[in-house]
Amino acid sequence: MSTFFLLLILLLGFLITFQIAKASEYVGVLKGEKKNFEQHNRINGFLMIVFLVLGLIGVYWCNELFKGRILGESASKHGEEIDRMLYITIAITGVVFVATQILLFWFAYKYQYSEKRQAHYFPHDNRLEVIWTVVPAIALTVLVGFGLFYWFRITGDAPQDALQVEITGKQFGWIFRYPGKDGVFGKKYYQNISDKDNNQLGLIWDDAASHDDIVVGNEMYCVVNKPIKLIINSRDVIHDVGLVYFRQKMDAVPGTPTTMWFTPKFTTEDMKKKLGNPDFEYEISCDQMCGRGHYTMRGIVKVVKEDEYKLWLAKQKPNYASVMQDKAPAAPAGAAPADSTKTTAAIIK
């Protein structure tokens, strides 16, 4: 019903505008074409100035209203550099935008039609051609240089002590893998992927390095002020890891791992206090349309202190242990429970 009324309002608005235009046309015929043209010219010139003033005021007002309120301060050290690059870009393009808009609307007013003024045709000038080709080229080269510099910083080699986490996108969720005490990710093979057998990543159980890998879903834990390197994969179609508060973004491509790294500056609890939002969570969004359930593909990043991270990690069970436990035959009724130490040793072997 609301859609019907909206369409009806738009239709009535169109009809009213059409009738006003027709009435204006009839008035112009009665007044005379020349006089009508001059009157319209003066009105349009005046409206150009009004639009210029109101537009600049609107841009300034929107900037003051929303500045720092949508995302706030960057939550990563790399994000500070990304923000700086954007500020430089906005400053350069903003000066050009304001200058050209002022000239555009002022010239439309100042040089409106007049019988006392003759148009001056200026078809070509080599000096001007060079200026407005070379200056933008230099400015754009500088901006591209900034972009490449920060891009290589984000995708380059992470520090040696960086926490490594593998993140895999699937329709429609995220899977996170942490290496065990050996610090090495086990091998995997896509044909081994089986949600039914609790092997979401296709880990190869014959590879001993995979036995202590920890696989979790939905939530990724990392440590404040410690670099984290993300090794990004996809299990099906192209996804995109979007970390808006950290100013990071990277495609997840099937069969082609990508990487990026950053250093979180604030814990989740710190951000709750900074933003005044007790329900705040760092989010992982999929920034690439990946199917009908794309909008539900949301993950959580928990940024915690070192001791909290170690406590969380100690509570996690390796994927291999979970699979082997599921495959173990059930104990006969009335049988004495097996010694847990021996069971754990058997699983590790």
C-alpha cells in the first residue's frame, strides 16, 4: 500500500510540474519570445548563485555532522596510514572541486546573455593544453604512488612475531584456522572437504602438522598491539574479507591464497568505551556479492589482551582430536571409562 501511495505522489508531482511548464510557456508567448528569454535567463542566473551557496553550505554542514561519527578512529596502525592517504586525496580533489564549482556557477551568472556583450571564441592554446594536462597527471601520479606504497605495506611481509590465522570464506560464513604449538599449518586438499566428517577445510590427517591445528567458526581472536597476518582462502566462490574498522580489505579467491597483515590498536572492550556502545563488535563482512545469502555472511573479530588470548587458545580443541573422537567406537554399556591420559596419547599418535 505504501508503495502505491509513493507512486501516486510521484505521478501527481510530475503532472503538477508539467502543468506549470505549460503555463509558463503560454505566458512567454503572450509576453513575447525575446522578453521571456531574457527573464528566464536572469532567473536561471540567480538560481545558479543560490544553488552554489546552498550547495557549499550543505557540503560543509554534512562534513561537520558526520565527521568521525560513522567509523571513528582507525583501530589499526595500518589504518592510520590509509586514513592519511584518504585525507590527502580528499584535500587535493576537494580544492579542485570547490574551485571549479565556484567558477562554474559564478560564470553562469556573470556571463549570462546580454546584447552588449559579444562572445569571444578561443579554440586552442598550446600553453593551456600543457598546463591542464601536466598538472593533473602529476597530481594523479602522486596519489597513485601513495596508494601503491600503502598497498605494499599491507600485503608485504609481516613481522616475524606476527600471529598467523588462516581465514576461509564459504557460502555463507567464515572458517578460521590457527596453527598449534608447532606454529605450522597442516596440509589440506580440497577433495577432503567434508562438513559431515567435521573436516571443513579438507585437512590431510596423514600430515602430522595438521593434528594440532585449531579450526573455529564465526569468531576470530587476535591480540592487541601484536601484528596479525591473515592467509585468506575461499572454499567455493569469490568472497572478500572486509575489516572496516581496521581499514583492511582483501579478496578471497578459490585456489589462490591472498595475504594481508595489520596491528590492532584497541581491544574490543576499549572500543566499546570509545564509541559508547556496550554491544560493539569488530565485524568481518563479505564485500563481494557471493550469492543469495551474502547479507548474512558476518564474522566477529575479538581483540583481546595477551593473557586472554592464551586462555582462549588453551580451551580450544584441535580439529584432528574432534574428528578422531567422533570416529572412536562407543564404549559398551557398563564398561569402565578409559584412562583419559591414554586416550589423549592414542589420539596424538
